[in-house]
Amino acid sequence: MIYASHGLVKKRSINKICHMHLLDYQLFEKHLESKKEKYVSIEEGIHERGDAFTIDDSIYAAMDAALLLRKYGHNVSLFINAYYIENNI
């Protein structure tokens, strides 16, 4: 299975549209602490050798998620829209 998110936010609110594709920081940290099998690389996930976790877009929420995943020894893949690189944004 390949899981995806745009990142993490503290005190997530389902009523805020800006939180729509984000996970709650504290709940996700508890998940990572208790997850017995580590998330694997995207390559391994594609070949069904474990669960992979991907983060879309390069925003602070994505950085927070990547750092937290790495803190607990998980692999993480970050996808960045090529449009922003091509247009120097």
C-alpha cells in the first residue's frame, strides 16, 4: 500500500479548508511510534514489499512530516511538482 499526505499540522481542524489534506501532528506521531513495520521506499512499496509513505508538494507541513518520519526510522518519498522547478518558483 502507498499512503500519501501533504504534511502535518498541529491542532488540525476539519472545519479549516487549509487543513484538508494535512494530518494531525500528534496523532501521526503516535501512529509512527506504535507502527511495528517501518514505511519502506517508494520502490519497495510499488513492488508490494511493504507500505510506503509519500508527501506531495514542498511546504513546511511536508517538511515537518518528512522529519518526523525519519525521526522514527521510516522511509519517505517527497514529490515536488516540476512546474515549480521549471518556472523557478
